[in-house]
Amino acid sequence: MSAVLTQRIATRPSLPRALLREHALLLAIVALELAAALALCAAYPDKYRHNLQLEGYLATLAMGLVFALCGYTIYVMIFQRPEHLVRYLKQHLSAYLTRERLLFSAPVLGMMPLFAASFTVLKAAVPMVQPYAWDARMAAADAWLHGGAQPWELLQPVFGNPLMTAILNFNYHLWFFIVLATVYWLAFNLERRQLRMQFMLSFVLSWILLGNVMAMLFSSVGPCYYGFMVPGADPFAGLMHYLRDADKVIPVMALQVQDTLWHDYSLHSGTNALSISAMPSMHVASSVLLALLGWRLNRAAGIALTVFAVLIQVGSVHLGWHYAIDGYAGALGAIVIWTLCGKLLQRSEQ
């Protein structure tokens, strides 16, 4: 962004207009998602027990800020090593969190709980709009792509021990904290405004186009629930048996979450926040977006976040959450959306 535009942002009389212009497309997309969610809640009031469940997402908003602050504190402790940590943090955060920066972050921070709640409502409608029917085909596609074997079988020689499973499981849950911290870091970032908006647009569009639309088109539950949904032999029974055994050595948190999701789906047909959807993998899609962002920041961040995305893909298969093809589709979709959003912003700047 040009210095002239940055000066406009910092000019108080023009700040509200600049904020609206800067975030207009992002807010319009979120508004459409919210409208669709509200329409769905109104059309099926008996299906949605807590409607938008905003209280949970407002709590997540606060959690994200805490994660970002913790991440910054750890960075300071490792790389800056000030003599007086609290004084250093107070001085630098006071200088960083100016009035303009706080106002600039407000549209993103305000829309995130609404977007998360709206996404959840639409995701919960997946089995209602399109009953789960693609799992057998997903499993067959995985076997065809991987020489006749299921991908989890190919991973077992390397990751088929409790310690490696625990590492993948930890990394898979770490995803939540890294994504939230990144979103809130970018919300306050005045210095990389075009990159910031490219990520934000890619982020919300990937969750809508991949996590809502594509999930409905290819409605599936994933390997961990295959045996409950598909008649006949279960090609993932061996994987789930292994995970149960590994859980006795080192707890596998994924199993507890999977059991909770299935119990909730069985009781409530999935129409709430604990709904099930496998294709595509949004863990992988969002991790690929993080890697793409990382490469635009610096080489070290690009390498680290690429490794993280690869481990998320491996973990999604090894822990029984996804077919490998779910991750491939999520990664490809994220790259396409990121590229198109970048071109759109470049064109708007000309």
C-alpha cells in the first residue's frame, strides 16, 4: 500500500470512510454468509437448538487475543530477552496499539464471531441438505490414487507407534491456536495491508466455498466413522483399532473428540455446532493458506508453515479424520482461492 493511503488511514476525519472502503468486500461476503445462516435458522427452527451460538464465538474472540499476546510474549522472551519483561511488553504494546490500529482492527474482530457462527449453522446443514453418501467413493479414490492401498497403511511404517501418533495429534490440535493467533495478528497489521486483505478474503472464502459448498456437494463423514455409515468391510477398522491401542499408551485426544461428535450426531442429526463433514479438509486448506502467507513474509516462516501444513495432512489421515483426497482437495482449493484473491486485489489497486 502507498504511503498516501496509509496517511489517509491515520487521518481522523477520513478514518471511518477509509475503514469501510478497506473492508467493504470482506464485510459484504460475511454479511451474505450471515444472511444465509439466519434464513436457514428461520426455515428450520426445530433443527437448530442454539441458533448462532454467538456466546461461544465471542469467547473464542477473547481467546484469540490471548493466544496472540502469548505468542508475542514467547517471541520476546526467546529473541529479545529484555531485562524487565513486563516493562518491555507494556512499552512496546502501548506504542503498537495506537488508536488508529485499534480502529483498523475493529471490522475484522467484529466480523469473526459472526462469520464463525454463520459457518457453523451452514456446516450443520450438510447432512440435512445432502445425506452422507460419498464415503465409499472417497475410500475407493484414495486406494486408486495410492497404488491400491489406503494411505493410512502407507503411513504406518513411519507413524504407527504411540509416540509418533501423539506428536501428530498434538500438532493437529495446535492448528486451532496458530490459525487464531494469525488472524488476530493480521487484524492489527497496518504495515502489510494488501497481504492482510488477501489472507482475510482467502480465509473466509475458503471456509464458505470449500467448507460449506463443497462439503454439501461431497457429503461424507470420514474414515473414523466409515464403519458406522457404509455397509460391508471397513478398510479403516485396522487404523481405528491401532489408535485405540495407542490411546492406552499415550492419550489420543482425537478419539475423544470423534466419540463426542458421533454421539452428538446420533442424538441430534448433526444440526448444531458439533456436526460432521470430511470433504474437503479445512484443517489442510487453512494450513496451506498459512504456508502461502508465510512465504510472503520470509523464507523461515514459509518453510516452518509448509512443514506444519504437511504434518496436518499426514495427521488428518493417520488420526482417521480424513481421506487423503480430502486434504488434496482442500490444499488445491486454498491455492486457487489465494491466487484469485491476490489478482483481484492487484487489479483493484491499478
